[in-house]
Amino acid sequence: TFDYIVVGGGTAGLVIANRLTENPNVSVLVLEAGVSDQGVIASQVPFLGPTLTPNTPFDWNYTVTPQASLNGRSFPYPRGHILGGSSSVNYMVHQVGTNEDWNRLAAVSGDSGWAWNNMRQYIQKTEKFVPPIDGHNTTGQFIPSLHGFNGEVLCSLPGGNQTIDSRVIATTQQLAEFPFNQDTMGGDHSLLGVGWMQSTDGGGIRSSSSTSYLAQANSRPNLTVLINATVLKLIQTGTSGSLKAFRSVQFANSGATSLATATGLRTVTARKEVILSAGSIGSAQILQLSGIGNAKQLSALKIPSTINNPNVGENLSDHPLLPNTFSVQSSLTFDGLLRDSNQINNAVNQWATNRTGVFSNNVANNYGFARLPPSSSIFSTTPDPAAGPTSPHWEMIFANFWFNPVVAQPATGNFMTIITVVVSPTSRGNITLASNNPFDKPLINPNFLSTPFDIFTMREAVKAIKRFAAAPAWSGFVTGPFGDAFASATTDAQIESYVRGLATTIFHPVGTASMTSAKSSAGVVNPDLTVKGAAGLRVVDASVFPFVPSSHTQGPVYLLAERASDIIKAAA
Ligand code: FAD
């Protein structure tokens, strides 16, 4: 038996596994459904990150339900199915959210421990900032005093120039609307403006929760990690006062299609606690399979209710993404490389030889965040949903090539893509079970762009990046918007129709096991991450954020899991 069972060896789960086993007297079992990350080259080569999903063995290969506000389209919804979870397959953009994101979490949960004043310390535990791979002088590209240099996860600035970098930076000097931001991490520094991307890689290799937190703890005899182990449900182990205890976990070998065909079916019991870290999809699914959810819905699927809580799986919140592609007059984009297997092989070889070249870097070097102008008409009907007056509403990412997670690269042409993202969305969706078969994929409905605010913001973001690409810095480079839908979208109605036809996800789902104050019957977990109505059970992963942070979500998950580890240790 083990003191703690961690369900999901992903971003958060491996932080917990590491921190709890720092005490040699505490034993931890990690159950991970996915495969090993050992020897998965694409998970090591920074530039190949986007090839890890969708439709691979490293992905759960989910799709979203037809999205009503996106012309009924369905599309892939990647999640890491590999040790390290989504940190092993993501695009490695490193941020921690804004101070206002954390202060709102503290306000909503009634726990000042979630406020930025307290959370700031965990940067020192997670971050190990290292020089860029090309060793260039990074003065002015980040603010060292904001960062950690002795933590677990490697972070670095881009180590190779891309054709568009100097033009992006020049635009920040030409258009007052897009100021330069000297540090894009967030936290103590504003996210507003355009600056240099920080990535969770170092020495030309991805740094995931597996290569960092797990690698560092792997040799501890008190830590056991099982891969290919799919958790099917939690099992009630008794009561504790008015609470129902859930200290047992049923799991089986991954790869079955039903309970009847599952092999290796086993049940393990934790002496102290089960920690659910299966992510925003997995944790909500496992809770519901365990009877913790909407009793009416579950009984329709013949799942006996254990804790009736209709909030489980609800409040799904994600950032919608729109790839706006421009045709450019340059052969120096990555498009030629991506079409030429010889060039790709050379780049892989160069990476393998000495960890240099284009493949040792992330796919984008610059990005930025902005707010809608205060005079925007939407604010007469929708209260500002940002976490505070200095948190962004939308994001822009500059890619030196055709980037589109859904539409394949055309056979010819050179491109620049300016991705726009709504980072303070008001749309909410949900995750529900399709059946009582634990091997069936759940129904995932992020409900993208289903509110006036979200479609307004994406529309204004499209207008803004058109202004960006019209700055003098781009003359002689950008020839115009690519594709009829983008090129002909000038009226508000046309832009909205273009958006609905193309938008997908930037893979930041949260909220399906939302944190609320201990007294509140809304939400799923208390501020100490215990499940409402349950004993011996916590959720520690992205699903507990009641609002999606206005940044990329991996960094916030690392900080959350660090504090959760402290909370769990203190409760022991
Ligand atoms: P995960 O890291 O997904 O971990 C959940 C783990 O639980 C997985 O290992 C999974 O296999 C396992 N699991 C699930 N169900 C079960 C089960 N039944 N039994 C056993 N194990 C189970 N964020 C950024 O900050 N920057 C980026 O550039 C970025 N890009 C992204 C690109 C992609 C393609 C994706 C998918 C995500 C991206 N994100 C990015 C988001 C970020 O990676 C996630 O928010 C974060 O990693 C989530 O951490 P988590 O611990 O909640 O879940």
C-alpha cells in the first residue's frame, strides 16, 4: 500500500509526486494512462512539439462536439497521453498568469494563500532560467529579477533569429497601440505589449514535468510510477463524519475498449489520500465515473450516485484560437523547410549532433497581449470579464510560417501567421459522459465563441492585427491576407463569419472541477483542493481554476501544484 495515490502522471501530478516523496517516509504511487516519454524524439526536439498531436499515440485524440457558434464544426482537442502529460506535448510557451488572475482566485475561493503575494514564491521552485541556445546577449529581452534560476523546469529565450523577429520588434516602436513588453511571463510584470517568448526548454531540449520533477525524484525508493495504467474510477471506502471517503482507485491496463475486455484490473488503496491530477478532461471524467456528479445525468447512464454535485464537468473554459495567415514575399519563412524532407532530416541531424539549428528552438519567438479600448461598445452590455484592469483580453502570436492546427499547409507559398486568442472568454461549456464505459471518450463541449463578448473580442483582435501587419516595418514583406475569407473580411459581419469558419482551440481547458470557497455549494473543490462532500480525495490540476488565467496555462498549473504540495504536506 501507499500513503498517496496520484492519478495522472502529467504536469501537476509529477510535481505532487516529487514534492511528497521528498520525505523518505512518505510513499507515493503514480498511475499514468499514457506511454513513456523515454526515447520520444519529437517530445525532446523543441521545434517538433506541434507534431506530437493530434492523432498520435501521445495524444488522447479527443475531438470537441460540434460547436454551435463555429458553424457546427468539430475538431481535435489534444491532451497529453504520455508521462509528463500535456507538458510533454505542448508548445512550451512559458507564463504564470497575471497577478490579477491569482488575486481573483484568492477572492473567489476566500483563501488569500492563492493571491499573487503568496504564489510568487513558487516561481523560485519551478523555474530554472537558462541562457538561450545561441548564447546571445539577452539584455532587454527579459527581466532577470522576476525569474527563478534554481527551480526544476528549464526555461529560456529564443536561441535563433527568425526572419520576422526584427519586424515584430520594429512594429512596437512604430505603433503606440502595441508597446514593447520587456518580460512576457506575467506575475509581477504586466502582460500587456509585445515581447520575446519564453519557452520551457533549455540546451535545445524540451523540459517537461517528466524530464524535470520526475527525473529528479525517479530514483527514490518511496516513489512508484506505473505507465499504461488507466484509472477507471474511485471507490468509496467508508465515511468520515458527514463526508464520504474515496481512498481506493480501480485501474486497468490501457488500450482496452470496454470493462469486459480490460486486462490487469486492480484496486489499490491509499493510506492517506488519492490525488486526482488527470487534467481538465480526465479528472472530470473520473469523478463522474465514480458517481460524483450530476445524479440525474449519471443515473440515466446507470452509474450509482455517490455525491450529487451538478457542478462536476461544468464551467469548462478555454481560449479560442484563430490563425490569421498573411502571404509574404520571402523565401526565409519555415514553409520551405516544412515541405522538404531533406531539409527536415538535416535539421534533425544538426539537433542530434550538437543541439543547435532551427529544431533546437520553439516554433515562435515573439508574442504579445492587449486589452480592448475602454470605450469599446461591448462594455455597455458586458461587464469587463478580465481578472482586473491590467489583465489582457486577447493575445497575438507571430509565426514565421503557415500555422494552422486544423488546415494543412498549402503546397506552395510563403506565409506569416498572426494567431489571435481570446484570453478572457465568457463562454462556458462542459464535459459529460457518453456512457458508463470508462474507455469511452467523454463528450467535450467548450462552447467556443458562444457569447457576444468573445466574438466581439476576436473580431476586434483581427482588426488590430491587420493594423499591426500594415505598419511600415512590414512593407516589402507582407503582400496581403491569405485566403478569400480573410482577405474579404472587412465589415464586422464578414469578420465574424470568417472567425466562426476558422477558430479552434489553443488547448487551455480549465474549470471542470472549479475551486470555490469552503462554504459555497457551487463548484467542486474547496480552497485546499479537497473535493466537496468527500474525504481522502483532492483534485490538483488545471480543472480547479474557476476562471482560465489570461496567459498560457502550463505555468499556472506548475505554481498551483507546488502550493498544493505544501497544503497536502501541512495536512498530513
Ligand atoms: P495534464 O498535463 O494533461 O496531465 C493529465 C495526465 O493525466 C496525463 O498524463 C493523462 O494521460 C493522465 N490521465 C488522464 N486520464 C487518466 C486516467 N483515467 N488514468 C490515468 N491517467 C490519466 N500551455 C502553456 O502554458 N504553453 C503552451 O505552449 C501550451 N501549448 C499546449 C499545446 C497542446 C497541444 C496542449 C495539449 C496543451 C498546451 N498547453 C500549453 C496547455 C498546458 O499544457 C496544460 O494546461 C497543462 O499541461 C495541464 O496540466 P494538467 O496537470 O492539468 O494536465
